[in-house]
Amino acid sequence: DEHDVVWFWLEKDKPMECPVCSQYFE
């Protein structure tokens, strides 16, 4: 699921590392 990807990056504390995830944060 897309949300799982977001949480994955959040746990890594590197959301900016994921361009796609950045769109969710906006």
C-alpha cells in the first residue's frame, strides 16, 4: 500500500529521500 511506503520513510527519518513520499507530505 502507498501509505506503507510513507511510514517506511518516516521510520527512516529520511522522508526527503523519497520524492514520491514528498508528495504525500505536501
